Amino acid sequence: MPSSPMAPPRSFLWTRLVFLTLLAGFVLLPVYVMISSSLKPLADVTGKFRWIPSELTFQPYIDIWSTVPLARYFVNSLIVASAAAVCSVVIAVFSAYAVSRYDFRGKRVFTITVLSTQMFPGILFLLPLFLIYVNIGNATGIALFGSRGGLILTYLTFSLPFSIWMLIGYFDSVPRDLDEAALVDGCGPLGALFRVVVPAAIPGIVAVTVYAFMTAWGEVLFASVMTNDTTRTLAVGLQGYSTLYDVYWNQIMAASLVVSVPVVAGFLLLQRYLVAGLTAGAVK
Amino acid sequence: MTSTVELPVRKGESGDKAAHGPRRRVPGRIRRIGLPYLLLLPALILELLVHLVPMVIGIVMSFKELTQFYIRDWGAAPWAGLDNFRMSVDFDAPVGEALLHSFFVTVAFTLLSVGLCWLIGTAAAICMQDTFRGRGLLRALFLVPYALPVYAAVITWVFMFQHDNGLVNHVLHDQLGLTDKPSFWLIGDNSFIALLVVSVWKGWPFAFLIVMAGLQNIPRELYEAAALDGAGMWQQIRRITLPSLGAVNQVLILVLFLWTFNDFNTPYVLFGKSAPEAADLISVHIYQASFVTWNFGTGSAMSVLLLLFLLLVTGVYLAVTSRGRRASRA
Amino acid sequence: MRSIRAAAVGAVTMSLALAASACGGGSSTEGGSNDSPKTLTYWASNQGASIEIDKKVLQPELDKFKKQTGIEVKVEVVPWSDLLNRILTATTSGQGPDVLNIGNTWSASLQATGALLPWDAKNFEAIGGKDRFVDSALGSTGAEGKDPAAVPLYSMAYALYYNKKMFADAGIAQPPTTWAEFVEDGKKLSKGGKWALGVEGANPSENIHHAVVFAKQHGGDFFTADGKPDFTNDGAVAGVKEFVDLMAKDKVIAPGNAEYAQNQSVSDFAKGKTAMLLWQSASANLKSQGMSEDSFGIAPVPVQSGTPGTGTGVNSMVMGINLAVFKNSDNLDGAKKFVKFMTSDAEQKILNTAYSSIPPVKGAQADAAFNTPANGVLKNTLATSAVAAPQVADESQFETAVGTAIKGLFADAAAGRAVTTESVKAALEKAQAQMPAA
């Protein structure tokens, strides 16, 4: 700890070095396989594994765009995941604030109910949910099945329970003196939320946003039945590289890398918020 | 309030005013009582629509004989009473026996996976708490497994676990000579290990992310005070870091547990529609019992049993951990 | 704020009402209509090398159809991994395409849902009559005694593909015609890192296609005449055992094949790692993987003795794709017109050539394009020695249960565990116990 007056002991530094090196190896291994395989011709990829490719080719990076409509899938995923993440976090912030800062009847029931929704296996409410969407569509003309909107709605509720629970935890750790001070200063409850609590809980909010985004980004089952050709997301679309004829391993790897680069880059940008938390002396 | 100026407040202002204006007219008391409910409303409606109502329908389904003969018109499906449940818990008959087996596999898998994810994630977060060269890079790297689409990540592991051409056998057998002959990872008993490795690889960064964010909220003063008291690094971790993470950990572990237990994507991509017995997770098992064999009634009954089990576990878990946390705080 | 609350109460009530109506039944539009005569939606299965290639094959034909009838067909090529789930949700909710492709093994199962338009005499009349189609293909369109649930579109059959050079190197002059010869030749071919045969051991459906045929050759059936599962009769057990023994006892299949489920066996064959392949209509696939047409030969799948024929002489399942119409389509007449168009002689020639399948339509089958030696084998197999998939409503349960059992047996064989008549019987017994008690 930089502010700590004592330097970490040697034993800690060594343990850390060994542990982080091993961990990085574990994490990187499949990533290396992806990168090296994406640069090999298909015949090499389906042959005996070799650490160093015998021949490099960028052809897979060209082919990926014509084997499946990758660009469209990518845009769909980006829209769906971003919208679901933003909506989910905004709604979760309100709910978590209510639970964290207010005492009201039904609070326990609410939190437990919300949590219990995480327990029902997704496979089983897939069919009922689809039916509900179809019925809403028939009754109101709002097309929820097969549209991005339906998927956004579904995914945002997938991440909502956990987002609420996590944010309750983060909000609880923001000292109450802070928002009480804000209330005394004449802010309304929502003023206190947005001026004090939210800024103080930015790391938690960013973590939850990332989580909500990734939940939507990777989901396979619901996307496979709730989308059609034009709204299909990446998670499902990538399966298109494994066709009736062959599995285009090199293209799968290339496509996965291509679509992951923007996401990882986004993570990098968000990173500093993850650590820019409570600064010492926020309460004076 | 003055001290919070340095914090980013831009985001809040517009929303604040909009939400603020009209409410002024409402008498204070009603506002105080009504506000929390109003704040919960959006979440409540969505949860009702997407989770609770379908869940209720799912429970109704479990009492029906819902096979391919009836899926087109659910109303006409005959009531099955408790038949679906009886079939699921008859552990002497093949269906119940398979379900029980699948249940135990899932429990073992979940405990191991959650334990490892949490352990690795927390250790990594603590290791990376202070700055050192390359920390940012490493942190980004560690999030890569989490940022890859599930399908891409798991299919890469499938690729590596192949019997003839995979990296894992290449290293273990060809290069290190640890095994007499190449092992099978995607079929047979080893498939459990394969599943666990993939699950941990994919899951720990999430624990890392959440714990890392949790660590930011531990006031520095606590460490400084402990250091003045002569507490060493290890003691600081044990006495301050871990207890302060209590609230975050309570939720994190619970949620990791629930997800891992219900995880469908990983085993599905790893093994396809028919998982090997050693890695027959309950989610795929239920998927097979309902979607693949078109018997949604039995599948629902199994899910309802699962729901009851998870409710019980969660209830006990929350009761124990909440008491534990209260006791440690006192 | 009060109004917001009222709205909330309303929303909750509405969602509950929706739930209730969803419980009450999926499809609100009972029966079909002709409300939107100008458009059709069509779910095509993935038949070619990729979804994009399929679209390129289909689109010009759909344009032709639009020119002829003025009906616009919106096609979506649905990957195999999603197709059955998509059909199931469509069936449940009544929200699906007008016309769709189904695998012909699903015919009876989907027929049982009652969601597909039955092809009675009148409907067949609308597309030019039932006798335009080959009998064996019609045998896989639904349960016996019921009006077909679909119309045959593409036909395929299994054949033995062999690598001519590897055969010559091993001194084998002719492809084997019986399994005894097959094993004998196979032992000559399986050496030096090469193997005689490739299979998809971990793919339940693929296993089933072989198991049904092997069982038939031993005089066994997986279902009794009245459609009850009977997996443990001697014929079925002997059939399954003979199939798995190719790896377990005869060792002509590489143990690694036990985990194959993504058509790796095809690329192994294309790369010369294996000398033989039992596959359905593989020519186009093999060519796309860089194998020249004259480097591989094609022969009928071996039988126990004699020549392929009916009864115990069968050597392939009738494979293929059928075209079905959703009963609640809002353009029934258009849908029938589209089916007629797709099964017309001209379109059949174009489509089946593109997908290297055999037209199930007699008029198109007679065309010279389907008289090449390769197609001759497939055509002959379909005509004389192919057996239809069990046309029972529980077909998909059967595929899952027995296919998974065989996957387990291959895993045993690969791990060096003994595969005996008893272990095969036990595995099949367990599979049968998972079938719905009928």
C-alpha cells in the first residue's frame, strides 16, 4: 500500500510474483491458442497441435466476414448488450438506493424475491417467456420476440437481481453521514443519491455495468430462439463457423479475437474508474 | 458537501432536476413513505414480467403432461397431478436415478468451481492492490477470459482438449510424458476435470473484478492504524481486508453459487446436447429432459425441485452468514 | 405520482393477465388463413458449406418465384444447432414461419404436435400429386396411416467413400461389400498412424443412423410394429455391438473418434488420415475440403452377406430434408404454391445439384445430372435398400437416449474397456427406461 508506512514483506512479494505469473499463464494459454490458430491455414489447425505455426496466413481474418455476417452480429450484440447494461444499472441504482437507505414494509420480501429469480433454471422459463412476448405482441403490436428490444428486456432482467444486490452492498459501505449532509444542505433524496452516493460508489457501479454488459454479451440459449437472421447476436452467430461441412476453427478464433478487441479496450478505459474509489477524507 | 466537489457529479444533475421538480408538491410524509416503492417499481415490473410470471407458468407446467402432443395448445394438456414429481424423485427408477446422479455431480462441481473462483479472484485482487510495474496491463489481461464471448472461450478449450490434436495432450503426453497414452478429456471421467478447468478459467475474473471494486471501499485509515499497531502485511489482510469484504463476499459467493449451479452455456458448448455421465450437469440434464425429448412437464418438475433446493440453500446461507457478520461486527 | 402508481398497478395486472392467457394456450390464430397473400416467411435448414452460401443458392430461386407469383419470400437460413428449438417455440407460441425445412427423422414427432399442415389428397393435388414423389422419400414424412406432415425436398443416403490411393497401396482391388470383408480390409489399412474408418462417436444422431441399419441387418428393430420401444432385442443389441466393435474389437477406427461430434471424421478422410468414410452425400463437402473427385470412390455401404436389398439387406437410412407448412400460416395458398415451386422438376434439379443431394421427385431424378457414378450409388440405395427412420412420435427421445448410449459405448471402447453383449444390452436397457412410458 503506497500510503501504508510499512513496505510489504519479502515473503508477500515472492508469493505474489509466483502466483501472478502462474495465473497469467493459465489465463493466457487459451488466448495464445486463439491467436496462433487464427493465423494458421485450416489444414494446420486440424492437424497435430504445434506451438509455433509452420506458416502464417491472414486469410482467416478475411474469410470471417463472408462465412457469416459477422459485422451485423457484432453490431446487434453491441446494441443489445450496451442497452441492457445501461438500463439494468440505472434501474438497479434506484432499487439499491431504496433498500440501502430506507426502511419500508416489504423490504425483505423484495430482496429475497429478487434473489430467488436467479434460482430458476433459464431453460424452463424460456418457453413461458417466449409465450408472454408473443402474447404482448398480439395484444399491443409491440414486437418483442425476434427483436432487439425483447432481448434487451430479457437480458437487463437477467443482470438486475445481482446488480441490485451488489449495489446494496456498495451503497451500504458509503457512509451515511455523506448523504445526510447532502440532505441537510437542501438536496432532495434523489439529489443525495446522484450527488453523493453514486459518485462514491463509482467502482461498484462500473463493476456492475461490466457485469451486466457481459451477461448480455455472452448469453446463448435465449438468443438462439429469440432472434432471427437480422437480429442474431454474436454469441449465437459465432456458431455459424461450425457448419454441416466442417468446423472452421481458424475462423472461429479469428472472429472471436476481432469481436473481443473492442470489448477488452472498453474494459481498459473503464479500469481507472474501478480503482478511483473513496478518496480518504471525503467526509470533512 | 464541499469536499465532494472533486467527485464527478455531472451525470447526476439532469436526472436530479427532472426527478425533483414535481415531487415538491407532494406532502413530505407521503413522499417519505412512497419514495422507496417508487424507486423499486421499475425493477419490480421487469422482474414480474420476465422472471416471476414465467416462473409461475413454469410451476404450473410441472403439474401438466406437456409432451409434443400438447405443446401447441397448453390449455388442452391434461393435468398430471404429482406424476412428474413422483417420476423425478423415484430414485430407484432410471429417470430419478439419473437425476440424482446429475444432482450430485452438479453439487460437487459447483462447490469446487465457486471455491476456486473465489480463492483465485480474491488472491489476485489482494495481490494487485498496490501499484507495481505492469499492474494495469495484468489487470486488463485478467479480464480477458471474462470479455470473450462464452462460445468463443469454451470452443477454444474444446479445441485444446481434443484427444488427437489438442494442446493439453500435446503438453501432458508428448512433451512432459506425464501420461502413458493421450487421455480423453471431452468424454469419459476426465470430462469433469475439463468442465471444472473451463468454468474456473471463465469464472474467476468475475470474482476478481467484484472483490477489486470492494477493496476500494476499505478506508485507508484502517490499514494505517493497523500498521501503527505493528500488524504485518499478512495480518492486515486477515484482520482488515477479509472482514471488510464481508458484505461483498456474502453476495458474491451466493451469486457465483447460483450461477454455477444453473450454468448452461459452458457444459452445452463443451459437450453438446448429451453430456458425458461424469459431467452431466443438472441444467443440461433438464434441457435434455425437456427440449431434446419434448417433455416439458417432467423438465419443469425437475426445475421446481431444483428451485426448492436452491431456496433452501440460499435461506440457510443468508441466515448463517448474516448472523456471522453481525457477530463479527459486534 | 399517484398516476404513476396506478400505472404500475395496471402494468402488474396486465402482466398477470398475460401470464394467464399464456397458460391458456399459445396460438391465438387457430387454423390458417390467406390474410397476407403477398409474403411468406421461409426457414431453410443449412445444407451447404455455410449459411451465407445457402442464401446465395436460394435467393435467385426465390426471386424467380416472386417473378412468377408476385409473392415475396423472406428466407432465413437457420443453423442446425437452433432449428429444432426454433420450431418448438414456434409450435408452442403459434409465432413461426409459413414454410420450413425439417429433418425427415423429425417428421413423426412434429406431426404429433398437430402444428403442421397435413398433406391430404387435396393438398397434394395442389402441388401436382403424390405420385410425383419417390416412395422411399414419402416413407419419411410422417407416421404410417396418417397424412404426411411434410413433402420431401432433398434426399440423401449413406454410402461408403473410400480413398483410391490408400486402397491401391494396401493392395485392395475392390471396396468391401460385406462387413467381414470390410474388417479384413480395414485391418490392412489401419497401420502406420492411418486408420480404415472414421466415425462421429460422440454425435448421437450420427450413431443412430448407423445403429438402425446395423440392427436391421441383424433382423432387429428399435420399435415394435405398434410403435413401442424395444431396444434390447437380440437384433438391436447385436447391431449396436457390431458397430461399436469396429473400434473395440476390430480396431479399424482410431480411438480418438470416440469424441468426434463436429464432422472431424470428414476432414480426416479428406486429409488421407482415414481410408474410408460412411457418410451421406459427401461429395460436395469432400471437394470443398480440397479432395479431387477422382481421388475417392463411392460404393454402397457393406451388408452382412450377399447384395444390398430390403429386409436384412438394407444399408442406409433414408436421409433427407422435408418441406412443411405451418397450419396457422396466414398465406396458406401462397405456401402451397411455394411448395409446388420448390418441388417442381426444374427447381429440384437446381437445388439438389447445388447441395449434392438426390431429388425425391421422379421427374427430376431421371435427369442426366443425377446419373453420375456417385449419384448412381445414392440413387440405387434410396430406391432399393434404404430404410426409413422410425416414424414414431418419440423419435427424438429415441435419438437422444440410444444415441447417447452408443456415445458411452464408444467412450468405453476408446478407454480400452471391454464392450460385451452384456454391456451393450445394459446400456440399451438404460436408454429404454428413459423413454416415456407409453
